[in-house]
Amino acid sequence: MKFLGVKGYMKDGPRTRGDRKWMMLGLVVSAFHTVSPHAQSVTGHPEQLAGAWEMATPSRVDGIFLLIYKNAGHETIQVRVYHRGAGSESGGWYLVSPVRDTAGVRFDGTNLQVLGLTAKFDPDAAHWTGEWLFDNGQRRKVVLERPSLPQGSTPSPLSGVWENVPDTTRPQWTSATSVRIHIVQSADAVLTAWMDIVSAIVPQRVESETAGRSMEVESADPTNVVLQNLSPTFSVLGRFNGVLSDDGNSLTGTWNGRAPMSLRRIR
């Protein structure tokens, strides 16, 4: 089963991991350079929306991934639509806010329309509900929730939400007030990660917020944790190498082999 073909989506079946990564990176770069000067924010709590949302069957996983960037009162929102099955994954990124009416892609902060999917976000229930139309004509009612393993499965020790421990002994390369890394595990055991950052650029004090910056879990070995930021436009927090503590509640390591950071489990 494939998604409906829409300009910009990878229609010709699953690609290799490297092909997927470069496709994602190119679209991420493009979207971050197309922020309208008249764009208005449509999300009040981007951390609630950002990241992965999925539905799973025994043979496949279909989902969306939201990336939200705010800077000086302007906002850009991207959605990645993806599906995974038989060990392969394919997908594509779409700019949904500022509103683009082309190909029926739009998002108003609650209602999303992209690539055959029409869904509404319920912040109280923390899920999306709607319909997904596939290219074989099948229309399914769907509920998209945070990725999770089947009940009774043993999760990866990295699964959870991690927050930076401020280092008051060192000058900051930016005045980052918050770094959070979310690591979730899907029904097919695949690990997905994303990072939320709130920072201010000195000396202009221009605040920016990113929720849902996609990361790849290159290694989940507790003695050699490797997380790679998939955006080439964000070089400071690019690649994290660390070690998980014996109690599983802290990660200690460095970014890009230079900048130390400690992360504590908060969920």
C-alpha cells in the first residue's frame, strides 16, 4: 500500500536510510528559508504537537512527524508523512504553516490536511483523530498517538524524556534555557528521537524556540549512546556521544566531541 502521490512526496517506494536522510535534510533547509515575514503563530504549546504520532498494525506503521520553529514572533511548521514496513521506510516533508494551499496541504494549529490525511488534534486526549485515504482507494478512520511498544514489551533503556542539567561553571555558547530530548519506541521496536530547544541569541536577546528537531538514534548501546541531529543548519547541538548511568536516569556526554552536557531523565 502506498500513499496518494503529491508533488514532493517520494512515490516510488521505500528508499535506503541514506536516501531518506538526504531527502529530509534538503526539505528542512528549504522550509527554514521560506518563513513569511507576515506569518503568525498558530500553536500555543508547540511541545504538545511536535514529534512523532503513529498508528500501527502487525505489518506496518503509518505516521506523521511535526517540526515547529518560532523566532521573533514568526512561526514555521513542517510535517513529515511516513510509512514503515518490511524493514524499510519512506516519507516526505511538507511545509504546512505559513499556509500553503498547493496540493491541499494546510494546518491551522488544530486541523491538519496533508497527503490524504485529514485529522484534528485533541490536546486533552493527546492524540489525532480523522481519516486517511490511501492510493488504492481505501479510506480508514485513524487515531494517531505517540509511538509505543505493545503491552508487556521491554522498552529500550533510552526511552523517555531527557532534560539538560545547566552547567553554571562554563560559559554557554548560547544562552540556552532548555534542551529536551524525546526518545520513543514504536510498535516495531524502531527508536525515534527529537529535540526541543528554547534559546536566546546574545547580545540581541532574540528568543527562538524549536520543537521537534528530528534526531537519529545511531547507537542505543548504554555505554556508547550516539544521537545525530538531522538538520545541517544547526551545528552547535549536532551530534551527541554519551554514556547512560547505571541507574538509567542520566546521560553524560559531549556535543560534537567538544561541548559537555549532562541530561537527566524527567519522564
